Amino acid sequence: MEVAALFALTLLLGALVILVALAVGRRKEEIREEIQQAAAEFAAEGSAVKGAASKKPKQEKQRSRKEKASQHTFSHRLLASSLKAHSANVTCLDFSSNGKYLASCADDRTVRIWSTKDFLDREHKCLRANVELDHATLVRFSPDSRAFITWLANGDTIRIFKMIKKEDGTMTFKAAPEDFPQKHKATILNIGIAETGKFIMSASTDTSIHIWDLKGEVLASINTNQITNSYAAVSPCGRFVASCGFTPDVKVWEVCFGKGGEFKEVARAFDLKGHSAGVHAFAFSNDSHRMVTVSKDGTWKLWNTDVEYKKQQDPYLLKTVPCASSEGSRVALSPDGRVVAISDGSNVAMYNAASGQLEEEMHGVHSEDINDLRFDINGRFLVCSGDKAIRVFHNAPGYRAAIRDMQDMLKKAQNEAMKQRLQQQIKEAQSTLDTVLAAPTE
């Protein structure tokens, strides 16, 4: 009897333990569900509040994630790399005169400094300079490659940044204490620094160009009389400033200094006349002996500008070639003058400068219109911007043109040592070209 009672009691206790365990487990599950529900409600409320503040509801957020996942993709056999560090559209590019760096500025309030030796690597590291309380729309390196100037979008002025190497070997950037005074009344087009280091140029969409000293004093102002300016730039040699616009010509001025380095005057040098409509843009070769122009008339023209303009000698027109162009088209001339590159919307075309032959076409390079296009100082790469990415292309037409020129020289060479040297150079150039064309695209 006692054994039976004890057994019954044990069963009862066991059942109670099981019931308690089940109850506790159920309660834990209920608590967990309550917590999850409360968290979901809190997140929903937070999203609603955030959405009200930023006008970006949850559905739009999800949509933007999908859009981000399907970013603009581009591939081409000449694409060497795509530089992707900016979080907003890149607006301007510039190579340093020592060939080591590429500067880019964007709407994300930063200027990035890239190493050109990393262009062919898988990883592309860059240094970041923040533009405080503003963002830069234009950037240009100083001649010594130790500083750069920017045009401030909101400040409507120039700000100088110094590149300072720290003790640990890393680079830091320091903005000058004061920005340049505001002088332009219209939207800025371009800025530049003379390779001589003697002056800075700024040009706007009206007809004004200002020539500054490095301290921010205006040395001279130019009225281009072109109704509106579409482009302006400083020549690579640092002597000239040129502009184009609504009228079908390009005007070139010499910025003159005395023997002691003092500013003298801005004197008209020469004009490029021959287009039948307004000129979108122009570019110089590295020695300023060649210029290329692209116009609304649907052509690009190559000019010999190595003339004695002080004796009233006019530039020679070397070539006129039909091309696709549009408002905002940019043109680049390789440093050696062998290759012409022209943008039309988001497309790029590369021509042999001597023959005018179209050699390469890249369609849909960016998701938006190309806003900058330039060759590196060695003529190995062509870079362009138009969205968040910077596209870097191999200059295959440049290698082909160099090979053809050396083959012509080889036919005329009479010295055996010269022949052997040319044969070796042709072999090396052909090997480089074969490697470029065989390389897989990104």
C-alpha cells in the first residue's frame, strides 16, 4: 500500500514538473514573440519617422537597394580598370605633371588622389581629401605635384590644398587659410594652373576669363566676345589661355611676364578659324604645337599651332574629320599628338590623328553623359568620368600609331645601329599592344 502510494506520488510530481516546464517554455515563446513584435513595431515606427523626415519610405529604400545592386556595368577589350571609391558622381579629372597621380573630385565632398601605377592592379587604393562645408566641381594639380586647386560649388571660388607627407610616409591634405575672392557672376566652366607656376585661370559660361596670381589677386580679365563660353583651358606649356563658345572659332591669348617674373599683359596670339558652327571643346598636345577642336558642325579639326604668331603667321589646318558630337562633348589629344578622343553623350570614339581613321568606339561607357576626358602624360591611358566610376582605357591606337611611325623611320634608316634600335622598339611596342588586346576586360 505504501509502495503504491509512493509510486502515485512520484507520478504526480513528474507530471507537475512536466507541466511547469511546458508552461515555462510556452511563456518564453510568448515573451520572445512579444519582443519580436514590439521590435517590429518599433522599427516600423522608426522607419515611418525617418521616411517623413527624409521623404524616403521603406519601399523606396528597398527599391534603391535593388538599383544599387544593378549598377551600370560596362566592358570593353581596352578597358584597363574602373576606379570606384566615390559615392557620388565624379565631375572632374586631372593628372599630375610627374605622371604619378590622378586627381578626381565628386559631389560626395571629397577629392581622391589615385596612384597611376595601380591602374592595372585588381585593387585601386586612393587618398581622400575632404572639402569642408562644400564640394568641388573642378580640380587641377600644381606644377610641382605637391598641391591642387579646386573650384567650390557653393562658395563660387578657388580653394588651394597642399599635399603634405607625414613622418610615417602617409599623405595628408591642408586647405589654405583663405579662399580666393568671388569674381565670377556666371557658372564656372574650367580652372587651370600654368605649368610655369606663374598664374591661375578661371573661366565661366558668360564671356569672362580671369587670370590670377597664386595669392588670389586678379592680374587681368578677358572678355572673349564669343556670346557664351563653352570651354576654356591653359596650354600645357603654360604660355597660353584659349577659349571657345557660340562663335565658330577658338581664340588663343598669351599671358606675358617680364624677365623678373612680373606680370605684363594678356596679348592676343592667334585664332583657329574654319568651323561653320560653335565649338564644343578643344585640346592641346603636350608641347602645344598641335590643337584639336570639335564643333557643332559635326567635325573635328587638327591644327598645327607651332607658328610665329608675332609675325602674323596663322595656324595651319591639318585635318578635318566627320564625327558624332553633342552639347557638352569633350575632346582629348594624346601628348604626342597621335590620337584624338571625342566624347558624344556617354560614348567615346578614338581616331588616328594623322589619317583621321576611326580606330575604336566605346558605347555606353557611363550611365550619364561624359563630363571629362583626358590622356595621361605618357599617353598609355585614356580616362573619363560621367557617373560614380572612372573608366581607364588602354591607348591601343597610340601604340599602333607609334609602331607605324617607327616602321616608316626604319625604311628610311641608313645607319645599322639606328635600324637595330628601331627594330627593338617596334618589337617592344608590338608586344605591349598584343598584351593589351589579349588582357581580359573587367
